[in-house]
Amino acid sequence: MLGRGAPVLAGVSVPPYTRYMALKADEVYQAGLALDLDERTLVAHRLLASLHPADDASQSEIDDVWRDEIGSRVDDILHSRVELSTFEQTREKARALLDDLRK
């Protein structure tokens, strides 16, 4: 049960025993908001990457995989193995899918 005056993080009261951790996270968040867009993007990318430390693929390996994927997709387009659609068609399909999920 939360006591009166429990800290609030992102609009949610947190238990007293997490007060110091929550305040630290909130302080980091607030400091992050003070960064310019490029710095904030870099910090966000590094924090997200830190969630998967076991993934030790090098950037060149990642680039090679993406290069292969892009080449495969271009090849599919050039050989008419895929049907292309306009932005408007794609947006309409996405909205219909979202509408179905909301039902």
C-alpha cells in the first residue's frame, strides 16, 4: 500500500521503497529532456542498445545484413515479385488494421 506523499513518476505513484531509484530515474529523464535533439537521440539510442548487451554484432556485420535485405527487396521489385502500393493505399490499409484492433 502506498503512503501519503509517495513519489510520482510519469503520473504513477511509486512504492516508498523505490523512492530513491524512482527519483534518480526521473532526474535522468528530466536531464535528458534538457538536451538538444541530437544529443537526446544519441542518449536514447545508447540506452536502448544497452538493453541487449549480448548482441555483439559489429556495425559492419549489421550493415552487411541490411545491404543484403535491401538488395533482395529491390530485386523483388525489379522482377515484379511484389505488388507496390501508393502511400495513400498503405495509410488506408494501416488505418483499417488499427480500427480492427480497437474493436
